[in-house]
Amino acid sequence: MDYNKLAELLFPSVTLTVADLEAKYPSRNLPEGARVTRFAPSPTGYLHLGGLFGALTDVMTARLSGGVAYLRIEDTDKKREIDAGVSAILGGLNAFGVKFDEGVTLDGETGDYGPYKQSRRVFIYHAVAKELVQKGLAYPCFCSEDDLSSMRAAQETEGTSIWGYFGKWAKCRDLTYEQIADNIANGKPWVLRLRSDGDDQRRVAFDDQIRGKIEMPENIIDEVLLKSDGVPTYHFAHACDDHFMHTTHVIRGEEWISSANKHIALFKACGFKLPKYAHTPVIMKIDENDGSKRKLSKRKDPEAAVSYFVEQGFPKEALIDYLLTLMNSSFEDWRRANPTADAFSFPFTLKKMSVSGCLFDMAKLTDISKNIISLMTADEVYARTLEWAQSYDAEFASVLSSDEAKAKAIFAIGRGGKKPRKDFATWSEVKDFIGFFYNEYFEYKDGVGDFAKSDVITCLKCYCDTYDASDDQNAWFDRIKAVAEQNGFCPDMKEYKANPDAYKGSVADVSSFVRVAVTGRQNSPDLYSVINILGKAEMLCRINKFTEQL
Ligand code: GLU
């Protein structure tokens, strides 16, 4: 058959050649050893935690080698696409500070290797496809859905070990030019298939950058390269895009391992150099109900969506640090040695990436987050909480910003010292911790416990009578001790422990009467600081209210 003639029949308007494309997309001018990576999501409007994990792996790999990480949108499957699908993904990446050097952005794209959306790269796929046809390496297939179903049924009956379009089942593989021309003249839809030269008795191998050598049988399937609407399949687009965009390291989910033999065959057919592959592990979790280990699921687990962490208000640094602990087990030691360093400067290596232990652990993320927030300044905590609240709790945002100095003073309690308070892990938890400072949210949550009402009232009255706003912390506490002593409570904790029956309680109990009356709860930040922020009038008012409702 004259393949050039066939190529003209199939792609009459394609004049661009692979050589033109090679000239349009020359090698990148990068230093030796620089890695080019890409994050290639479909525009589903949903960024899975595993996607952020992959994107972070791409960015870290490129950055540490002085290379380039770019963002490509794989929008060839219109069924999976939703409106604003790209902006939701970009929003998730931006929220956690994962930045690409080139590719699709919120307002277009940047870089010399575009377009970065597959739907705009059809001219590239068609040029490569035409050349494959010219070389006899691809052919049109006119099989209908029905033909393919009957083929599958026949394969089932025969019990073939491999299913798909290959060998004797590949009915269109040997059509003559005339048959093809007739079909096309009759308007029969066609797909373009690879003419595989594979043999399942032979094996192919590649060196996975995370998992080491992976071997599998050669691909023998005549894979679809272009669908009947001319749109490429993932496999074909992957070969064309990663070749012309000069990707050196294809980092993608482990679900693609089993397709690697198809990709090896395709790169070979196209005459492209195979990139290095790194197949990342899937993020798993322990199921709350049955304790089994399973994939983090979009359907069952709210925390599978990156947007969940934005809505909850996890600081971006916390999620990134947490993902890095999953990516390289040496991260935690590095973090201990470099507590304030930018996480993106961590010397991440693909080779040390764990393939098994990728278990999502909310408790650990929470711990990391509390720690990171505890190291922030009061101004920073104020700004971040306010920013979160402006999107998710407008009322709290206006309460906070109505008195900036007060809010900052609240956040300053217990902060800045050697052992800072580790109270909240997310911005959404802040209101619960500090709400009592504001009358809008103040309520009595806890009681004082088993003490005679009259004792509680007398102690509080005595406390109010002697309170002096000019006292320093020691003087203030001495007065509480005095109140304790006057009312049959032990002022000294050691003495009280030795002799509990001799007293109604201790100075700690008297403090807790004041604490509960003023904050509504048994646990609060440093009471002296709390009272200083509230002011004497508000303190007296709350104590009054408390004793009235006792
Ligand atoms: N668009 C593919 C996906 O969303 C990307 C796989 C790859 O990175 O090659 O799974």
C-alpha cells in the first residue's frame, strides 16, 4: 500500500510536519541535570489530595535540579470536564503555594512550549499521526461499538489471555487502500490505531525513578491514537506532549504503571526518546468503620478534596509540610534541624520516596499544624484568621476587625516564648478558642464543679472587692491567695495536697471560680492576660452575671 497516499486521504489538510514541530519546540536551554516535570490534571474542577501530592512532587523535583515544572491541562475527555474546572484546580494549587514555572494560569498561559491545554494542541497530534500513517505505523479502523462488543464476546469464548484489538482480531489492520477510501467516501467514522509490532513473549523494562526496574510483556494491542472526532487518547497525547514539551521526568500516579508498555511502544513508533518515569504511590487511609486500609475516596472522604483543607483553614505551610513527611521520611529530621526554613528548600529526592507507607493521618497533620501556628506572630495569626473568616465566616471577620488591637492582644497570649501555646490547628477553630472574649460569642460552657454555692459567691465577691487593675501578675495572684485563705481554701498547693481534708479546696479552685465566671470555661489562656484584655468593667460585669445565674 502507498502509505503516503493513505496519509493524504486521512489528513488532507495537515501540512505541518514533525520536523516543523521539532523546529518550533527546540530543546530547552537548561543546565546539565536539570529536570523538566509536569502536572497534567484533567479539568474536573476537583483537586484530589493525591493531585496536590503529585504537583508538589513535580515542583520539588524540578526546582531542586534547576529545571522547569509546568502545568498542562488534559482536557481531551469532554465527559469529565466541568465549567470552571481549571480555575478550581489552579485555586487549590495556589492556596497551598504550589507554583509552576510555565503552563496554564488563571488568566491564560505562559511559556514557549504551549499551547498548554490539550484541546488546543490538536494540530500537533494530527501532524504526528499523519507521519505515523506515512510510515505504515498507524491505520484507520472503522469498527463500530457493535463490532468491538462481538470481538470481546468472541475473545471470551475463545479464552484469549489478552483482550483487545490485536493480531487476528484487528480486522481493519489489513484493509486495502480502496476499502479505506470507500469507507471514507461513505462517511464511515474511523479511529486511528497504532500498528503494533509487539510480541507478548518479549518483555520490556524501564527504570522507575521511585520503584526501580519494572518489567512487563511488550504491548501487542493496536491502541487507539485518535478518536473518531480526531481527539487524541491519553496515551497518544502523552507521547506527543511530553516529547515536544521536553519533559524529562513523567511523575504520575501508580495507576499508570500497567500502561507503561503501551507508552514505550508509542514513543518508539514516533521515534521519540522515552522520558524517565516515576509512579507515585496512592494516598491511603484507615477506614473509620472497619479499620481497613483503603484509597482516600472522593465519594466517601471529605479530606480527599484539597478544597476541604482550604475551607477548614489549615495553614498552607502545614499541609505542605505534612505532604513532605509522606514524600520523604527524612523530612521530619530536616524540619527539626530547620524549623523555620521554606519547605520548598527541603532536599527532596524521588529515589527516597516511599511506595508503601503513604497513609493519610489527620492527627499528624493536626499536630504539624498546631506547631506551625504556635510559631507564628500574633500579627500573622490575626491576618490569617481574618483572611479565612472573610471567606468563610463573615460575622467573625467583622467581630475580629472591629478592634484589631484587641484581637492582636488576644493572639499574643502565650505566644513568642520558649513554649508557645499549641491550641488551634485551623483558622476555623479559632472562634471556639477565643470567642469568649467577645460578648457576641460569650456563653457559660462549664460550671465550677462541686462547691457550695455560697462559698463560690463569697470568694468571687471577695475577689472583686480586692481586685486592683494596676497589680502585676504576682500581686494579682497574691490577692487570690488571700481570698482563698480568708474563705477556708488552702493558699499553698503543697500544703493542700498533704492535707486536703483540712480545707474546702485550694487556691487553684478559687482561680477556677474566677476563670469560669470570666471566660465561661474551665480551660482558657492565661487568666491574668485574659482579664487585662477584657478590662475591669467587663470582668466585674461577667462575674456579676455568673453569680446571678448560679
Ligand atoms: N490527565 C492524567 C490524569 O489526570 C494525567 C496522568 C499523567 O500525569 O500522565 O490522570
